[in-house]
Amino acid sequence: MAIAFKLQEDFESGLGQLFSILSDVSSWVVFDRPRLISAKNGEVRLAFEDNSRAVISFEIIEGGVRANIVHELISDEAQVKAKQLYWSEVMAGMHRRLDRI
């Protein structure tokens, strides 16, 4: 049975900035970079080597933008913690980049 989890991260930036950084996977400062499936209609879709995938959608909030991430098709419960750690590293990198802008 495939497993999925959701997470949210708020950014004090514009939607265009965040969308462009999250869709530029080659610039992420993490070891395992997913393959970009699509970046259109306000969503970024990613595929990972382990056949899991993630969908990132965005919403405008007071003072910035919220990224909503759904990572799905995870093979087992043991991988969930690893994927959560992965996303916390990705989000920290996004904050470092956006804080400089």
C-alpha cells in the first residue's frame, strides 16, 4: 500500500519568486534532486528515483505565500521520516535563497 503525507511551509515572498525557485530543481541544494514533471497552472509536479512523486501547490496568505506539498506513492512507513527530513532540508534552502532577495 502506498503512503502519502502533506506539509505546509509559509514564505514571506511573492508567488512568482517561490514558484520559480521550486520549479528550478537543478538549483536545489540537496543531494537527491527529483525530476520536474511539470510547472504550470500554479502547481509544481515532481518525480523521484524511488517512484514516489510530489505535488506542490501555492496559496496567497497575509504577508506571503504558503507552499502546500503532498508527497505520495511512498513505498513504506520507514521512508516517510526520510522524506519529511528531505523536505525540511529543501524548505530551509528555499528560505535561505528567498531571505537574500
